[in-house]
Amino acid sequence: MTMALRFSEIDAGSLAEVGGKAANLGELTRAGLPVPPGWVLTTEAYRQVAQGLDPSGDGLAERARRHLLEAPVPAAVHEAIVKSYTELGAELGGDVPVAVRSSATAEDLPYASFAGQQDTYLNVIGSEAVVDAVRRCWASLWTDRAVAYREANGIDHAAVRLAVVVQVMVDARVAGVMFTANPVTGRRREAVIDASPGLGEAVVSGAVNPDRFVVDGGRILERHAGDKRLSIRSVPGGGTERVETPYEGLCLTDDQVRALAELGARVEDHYGAPQDTEWALDEHGELWLTQARPITTLYPLPERTRPGLRVYFSVNVAQGVMGPITPMGRSAIRVISGGAAGMFGYGPADPRDGAPFLSVSGQRLWFDLTTAVRSRVGRALAPRMLTLGEARAVPVFEQLIGDPRLSLVQTSRRPALRALLRFARRIHAPSRALLALTRPAKALEYATGIGDRLDRRLQVPDSATPAQRIDHAERVLTHTFATIVSVMPMAVAGYGLFALASKLSGVPLSDMQDILRSLPNNPTTEMDLELWDLATRIEAEPFREQPVAELVRRYRAGELPPVAQREIAAFLRTYGHRGVAEIDLGVPRWSDEPAHILGVLANYLRMDGAADLAPPALFAKGAQEARAAIDRVAAAARRRGRWRAAVVRFGLRRTRQFAGLRELPKFYVVKTLAGIRRSMLKVGEHLVESGVLGSAPDVFFLGMEEVRAALGGGDLRQVVAERRAAYEQESRRRHVPRVLLSDGTEPEALASADSAAGALTGTPASAGTIKGVARVVLDPIGAHLEPGEILVCPSTDPGWTPLFLTAGGLVMEMGGAMSHGAVVAREYGIPAVVGVADATHRITTGQEIEVNGAAGTVTLM
């Protein structure tokens, strides 16, 4: 293989030979952009010197560095370095100063920049000095930080190789970095430039406070002068020095700023994606590009974007599912949304296309809220609804209302009222609400009977063909929503009577929260209490001693003690359709992977505590306190009139009966998805037999229409492998915006989130105050929570709630007063604050905190 290649000989397809940095420099050179000349020592040279290195085991980083620093440089590699450097100097007149920079094959990738993970050496002069710098670059592939970064991004150490870029140094008068999209707000085509006198290393390393400029379409929106007290300069004979250089004013003129932004736009146009670039301005005023790589932190733009500025709200954030959704999961939700939109009169011609307001970005689902932002009805209702479900989105929504690009265009209330009335008629809302008021037992019988009807509807004959199974799935997903949502008028009636009781009694809603504790008829609460009760019935061994993996093995082999084997199977027959991220049809259920449930049971059985602190006792106490609260509110109403007391008592009793049904539609939706999942696995088995897929679960990495097409044959194993890899990569994304604009802007990033000294603020969710030890949990599977610890998590869905039974309090980054976690926390009587920005980063496991669920504050002790 060739040891050295000029930039003009390489491009983006040369990644395996030259690494990410060099491939980009070659690409820029071939595109005619101003790149200082240079060459790259290929990965073949690294391979030769790294022979015998075992990229595994303890002490890997130190052992690998020592090997690369001490191993002799092969003669052919040494010759290639000296020859290429000499030829570069011959063109420019002698021993030319160069920058020697690492270029790894896992670097400057679309999803991981590896910025600063490997080393760069500046102003290197002389061939032997270049050889030494090359050796040190090789060793920098194994710095502790580079090893940790690869592990965090799931990159195999053994698969990584290092090339080394040798590039003519620009004797920079001014240098810095430029992002062609705003890396903080996400806004595309808004260039952000950091600049400082001297070499760009001062800006890249953070050694100086640079000047900052923000440019949009040739308009300079911001000019901020940094102190620029330090400059890094080349030293004659090689190397660099740091010099204190107080600098007054800005180091770039407006014309230079605009020229930089125009150059950045050319780079972005070439790659078709926003770029993080490094640049230098030489003593003659000429601009040079010294590096370009993708900006990996930007959240992807939504698909299906209509003309004009659009506003998107994250379905995932609202549902407490921070990870991506599988292709079939997205396909299923599209079909459901198409059927639901049809009930309002806005359904697509083909329900499989999904509702027109549903979009995808980052393999997650988003609602287009533009109509709500730009309509009078939407501006009135949306903030109220968001307050209940995702309170941190309310100030963002109000901020968007003031954006002149999102001015009011829909002033009439009639279209919204017509749609709402059409929906109310189709679910028989008036008669269902009346039934709840006058015949509660009959209403509850109807609500619980939906589950039996669903079970019958989900049955598919074993003889059904794969095509028939797909037809059945689409039919059920399209039409079942109407049946499931018919429960909601009863729950709404319960909450409506709750609000009426507040008005009649004069007691604020915030002082009536005890009435909502320990609600009956809530399937999630019933599931959690049943799981606790299950722990009291089964044999304690082997749960107290064996690891979860061994418990799973024994359960699947039928080798658990007899009571445990029988009772756990019975629990999973009733609740096995549930799971973490359960709105995604493609995600395994508890019945598929029982590790979470078995782990929770093991945690319960290892606890020692007083009987009066057991969840059933606390739940009974909560019900008693709810009855006392009803008496208290009724007494307050009586002081305003005897008839008021009677109405309040009647209304709050109905509230207790029907408010818990709020969780029932989600329970039924998940049951529906689980049933279709089982049927699609049968289709997957057929596709495996046909050679189309490698395993039955691979079917979830195809959409419904793709599965139908796959019945005709072909080989989709490579497609599935690529989608699995992309899904796993997207799963590692640490931040998902709750609101996103179609130009990439994350509005919440525009506002600062100041909080009181020593306290984090959020939305009050469940009254009470508790001091305790925090336990930060990002994934409930396998999580262990000691009794009384305060659970700190991004968000929750019902798959998390078994942890609530032993939690002393709850802190969530997402959610509002009526979000899932808040509702369950109130029912269990544990103090909770939701919508606390960056709680999982600002609080650490083991830290003592105080949660005030009434004030909405979390104090770090």
C-alpha cells in the first residue's frame, strides 16, 4: 500500500487509508477551497508500527502508548516521511514549517467528531522532527481521553487506525474556528465565528477569550470583543510560544467576517451539512481553511417539513421515551395517528401516511404545532395543555407567539369547534360522561370491558398468511383508537367535577391534591401493587442471592421454585405486554425479556423495613387521607351553602372513581401494540425462512409497507444491519429538544435557565418535603433503588413505576403536573418536582438533596 498521499490524491472515500481529518482536507482541496498544501502518512504506516499490540485488557492505554513510542519506525515508513516532507519543502523553498496532526479512521464522523482527542504538533521544522512528531501522534491514539471517548461512542479499539497529516503552517495574523450553524441554538445557516490574534490553537484549546461574531445571510447579528490576553505564535527554528498580548477592539473587520461566513457557506454547500471549521488569516489578508468536520451535536432537521417556519413538539419527550423509535414502531404510530386525525375530520387519504401533523427527526416523532402557534384557539388552549403534560414547554410556546415569523393567521374559532364536536360525537362523549355521572358501576364495567374486546380483536388465526397479518395489523391500528379513547370522557368527567368542587368550595386545586392519592381503577397502580404483593408470595431464594441473568435463565427453563415460577408467569400473562419505552412496537415487552421484572422482585426481597412502610399500607393510608380531604373540602363548601356541600361530596366521590381511568387508554394502546408485535414476529419468522432477514426481530427495523414488499423476496439483511447501527448510535444521543423549529433552532436554548442559589426549580407535582440521598437513574432496567432514596431521572413511562414503590421522592427533567410520573407520584404520596432542567447532570448519585413538591424546588445540600 502507498505510505504517503498528497491532499489532491484523496477524498471522502479515502477514510480507511487516511482517516477523517485528512479525508476532509483532501475533499476540500479537490473542491477548490483554500487549503494549505500538504500530504498524509497513511494508516498502513501505523499498522506496521502497531503490529503485536493487543487492544484489550487492563492498562490498555498506557501499554499501547509505550509500545508506539518505543517501537522502531520501519525503514520504509521513515523513508516515506522524509521523502514527502522534502518534496513539500522543495516546492516552497527548503525546510518548511508544518503542522503535524493526527487523523484517525474514527474521527470527524457525522456522529462523533473526536475533536481534540488526538494530538497536533505545530511549527515542526526538519524531517527528523517530523518523524518524531508522527510517532507522538501515533501514541496519542491511546490517550486516556481518546480511549474513553471511543468506548462512550461504541467504537471498537481494534478497528481504529491512525494516519498523520503533514500540512504547511500558515503564519496566522488572526485565526480561529467557525461553525456554519449556531451550535448553541441549532439555527442553520447562522455562522458563529471565534477569532483571536495568532495561531488558532489559542481558540481551539480554550486558552483565550476570543472575539465572537454571529452572521446570518451577510448580516452581522452580534459582535462581542473578548479580552484576547494570550496569543500563541510560531518560534523561529520550530515550536510555539505563548505571549501575553493585550488587544483592544475587534481583531476582524466586518468585511473579513462576511468573507469568512461566505467561505463557510461554500464548505457547507459542498458537504450538504453544517460544518465545524478551523481557519487562518495570514499576514497578506488571505483566508485559509485548515480543517472541516461535521457539527455532530446538532439535532437533525424534521422530515416532511412544509413551506415556511414550522414549530415541532417532541412526542418522545411527552411520552417519557428519550431514545429513538424503531422503523416499525414509527410506522405503527403513523397509522394510529392517521385514524385519530380522521376522527377530527383531518385524516389523510391513506391512514398509513399518518396524520399531516406528524413528522420524524432523529428517529423520533414530532407534532407540528405551527397551526396552534398561529391560531387564536391554539394560543389559548396549548399553554394550558402543556402545563399539564410538559410544563417547561409553556414559556417556549409563549416566546414563539411573539416571533413575527409566526404571526396570527387563524382568528376564527369555528374550525376548531367543528373538529372538536365531530370528535366528541364519534366517541359518544356526552353519553359516556352522563353514564359516569348517573351509573358509575355500568360506566366502569364498560371501561374494563374494552380490554376483553381488544383481546378478541387482536386474535389472528395461526393459519393466517403474512400478508393477512399485515392487513390485520393496519386495520386494528387504524380503527382501535376510537374504541380506546371512548374511556376518556369518563376520566374527563372525573377531573371536571374535581375543578367544580374547587369552585364551589373556594378551596384552591393545589390544596386538594390529597383527594387524588391512591386512586382506584388505575391499571398502572394496580400493576405496581400486584408486583409488590407477588414479592410477598414467592420464595425468597434464589432472588436474594442470584444475579438477574441467572434468574432469567431459571425462569425460562422452568427451574424457579414452584410458587415463583407459577406466579410470575401469571403476572406476565396480565401485564407482560408492558415495558420501558412501550409506545414503540419494536421494543421487547416484559414477557419477551423479563429481566427488569425479575430484578425488581429481587430488589424487593432484599429489603428490610417496617410493615407500615410497605406500599399496600401506604396506599391504604393514602385512600384514608383522600376521604378525610373530601370531608374537609365538603365542610368548606357547606359554609357557603348546604347544597354546595352535597354537590361537592358527590362530585369528589365521582372524581375518585373515574380519575384513575386516565391511565387506561395508554394501557389499552400498549396492549394493542404488544398483540401486533406478536403477529409481526410471525411475519419475521416467515421472512427468515425466505432468506430476506437474519432473525425474526429484524422485522421491526422495517416499516409496514417495507415488510409487505419484502414478502416478494429479496435480501434485506444489510439494510437491517445498517439501521440497527444507526439506531444504536442515535440511542446514545444525550439531548433531545422538547421544541424544535424547522430551521434547526431549539427555542429553549435561546433563554437562560437561571435558578435560585443552591436550588433547582421545576414544576410542583406532588406535595410534601423530603430530605434524602439522590439516586440518578437513566435506564430503569437493572436499576436498584434503596428504600427512601430520591429517584432522579430524565422522564418516566409506566415501565419505570415499580421503582416508585420504594422511592422517597421523585425529580424528573421532563413533565408537567399531569404527566405520568407526576400522577403516579401523587397517588403514592411521594414528594415530586418535574420539569427540572438538566437534573440528571446537576445532581449526582449519593448527593443529599431536599425535594419540596409544593414549591417545585430541589435544594442541593
